[in-house]
Amino acid sequence: MSRVTVLGGSGAVGSVAAETLASSGFFSEIVLADARLEQAKKLAARLGAKKTSAVKFDAADPRSIKKTVAGSAVVLNCVGPFYKYGPVILKAVIESKINYVDVCDDFDATEEMLGMDKAAKRAGVSALIGMGSSPGIANVLVRFCADSLLDRVEAVDIYHAHGGEKIEGPAVVKHRIHSMKADVPMFLKGKFTTVKLFEDSGRALEEEVEFRDVGTYGVYAYPHPETITLPRYLKGIKRVTNLGLVLPPAYAELIKGMVRLGVTDEEPVEVQGHDVIPLEFAVAFILSRRKKLMKKAGLTGPMGCLKIVVKGSKDGKKSTYIFSMSSKRQGMGEGTGVPAALGAMLMGTGRIKGKGVLPPEACIEPMELLELARTKTSAGGGKGLPIVIEYIDRSGKSKTIDLFK
């Protein structure tokens, strides 16, 4: 008997992860833990009451976390925003001596959790952090390039565009606001540095990017953890960037506008005799306009694309590999939840060997993940992750590569 507990199991990401796990048959028991118990119960009933159950827990309370995860073989954490809850949850799980997977995409939370590496090793815990799309699949594909395709990786540019989910929660919007206000970490000219989204340093990185199946959009600096972790594991690399966009573009501009106006602080202000937290107002206002902006843009459902451009050399010759994972039917929930479930499966079957707090590139064998993704036990009935690989030689000629031939 093996149990996986999905924290935030009824959310946009956690529910997809739970569905993927339920269909895989890898675990004998799945526990959906969420603050919204009734929502979790409905999902558990749909996935199969004999195998899946629901419990209520408080992500800010270490005692509640420990009680919830007790008896689990693996904990999969999908609770956001990670800058608020990630370190609290990981600490409690390490103290419970249980292996852990999450989808953390906040760079500051990542740094804090990497600081728990020694504690995890002492507890004999394997903690895989950032196992979503970006970070997650992006890291694994870059490692695949470094291990199997190139002698030397010189530059990695990661791009992502996604949106159109039926429901978007406050935690997602808060994550985006947090990202826009941060000093964004980048690795440029062989050195760690930071840029600011609304200043020249950030604007200098903005690009128009063509995303397979999705369209061409302007992307901006995103504070994702790959720019922190990849340079630690790829010797000689000179550049790692992460640029992204939430769709539709007008929705992204609305969020950026609220940040520019400074109405995203957390200190209360008095409004007609009532204390109002600007951030909570901003989030509510943004979400109230979302459906209208989606309709105006003709965005009727989820879609997204992750694009990774890896440049380097093989046998002394310059080479470029472009990885695209795209879908007009899948957005953030699927793009993040499916890889998270795959990470939990790898953890649950003992294929994550390392102890400590580890990003995906440090502990996942790329072909193991890709093989798992294409089997019938993974999402999509055996279709696997929709990854297209393009190789461009030094003369500019390109060809598409099939990994499994």
C-alpha cells in the first residue's frame, strides 16, 4: 500500500495532478488535502471513492500539515502562492521524514527551500522542487541537451505563454503580482544579476516570440527559478533567461497596470471608515475583468506553450535545439499538473535517488521522465507530453527530431 497526499488537491493545478495520479495506478491511495473541503470531496468522489479521499487542512499551520501528511509515501504540494506557503510546508514535511514534490515557481521561495537541503539530508528525505512546466520540464529538457545532444551548453532562453483556464484563483494573481514587483534574477554574461520589469534593465530583455500552435506574443522578464538553478549544474554556461506572458495580452497589461499604479501593497488603507488591503482589492478587480478580456480576445478555452532554446556546440560545431510543448486545449493547470504528477510517480517508485532539496535537473533522468510520460499510465491515454524538438545547425538548416526512434 502506498499513499500520495496532494496538498491543494482541488485547485487548478492540484486537481489535474490528482486526476493524472488516479488514472496512472501508481499509488494505492490518493488523499486530496485542501482548505475547500467540499470541493475536494466532489473531486474525490469523481475520481473514485475507494481509492481517493478528501481532508481539510491549513497550509499555514505546521501541525495541520504534519497531521495531514502522516502515513504518506509521497507528498505532492500544489498550494500557492509558494512565496507564502512553500517553505512552511516543506519544513513540516521534512520534519515528518516524508519524500516531497512541488511545483514551486517563485525564485525567492526556491532559494529558501534550497537552504533546507542539509535538513532534508539529515532526515533522509528526497525533496524535488519546481516540478511543473517552467520550472520542471524546462529543466529536464535542458539537462537532456547537456547529457545527450551537446558537448557544451552556452545559453538557455526559456519562454512561456499560457492562459484561458476556466477558473483562475486569487493565489495565481498574487503570484503574478509578486513576480512583477520583484528584482528578477537572470544569468547574463556568466554572472548572476537582477533586472526590474518596468525599468531599462527589464525592458532590454523583452522579445517578440513565436509560440507553436499558440501565436506570436511579446514576452517580459519572469522571476522563475531556472535562472538560479541551471547555472549551478551546467558548467561553462554564459546565459540563462526566463521570459513569459499570461494570455490574453490585455489581461497581462491589466495586472502590470495595477502594479505600476502601486495599488498592490499589503498595508491597509482606510476607505469610508473601513480598512481595505490594496492587494486584495487589486486581485478582486483583476479577476472581475478577466472573463470580459478573454471574450474580447476570442480566448474561449485554455492554451499554452513552453519554448526552450538551447545553444551550444557539438564536436566543435555550433548547434541550437528548440523544444516546444504546446496545446490549444491545455493551459497552466495541465501544463503544470501533469508534470507534477509524473514527478510524484518517479518519487513513489524510487527513481529519485538523491537526498536533500533538489531541482529537476539535479535528480531526474530525462529519458525516465519522457518514457513515463508516453506510457498508458501517464496523462492523455499514452500520448505523453506534446514535445516537439527542432535541431538547427550552424548553417541555419533545421530538422525535427523524434526522441524515441
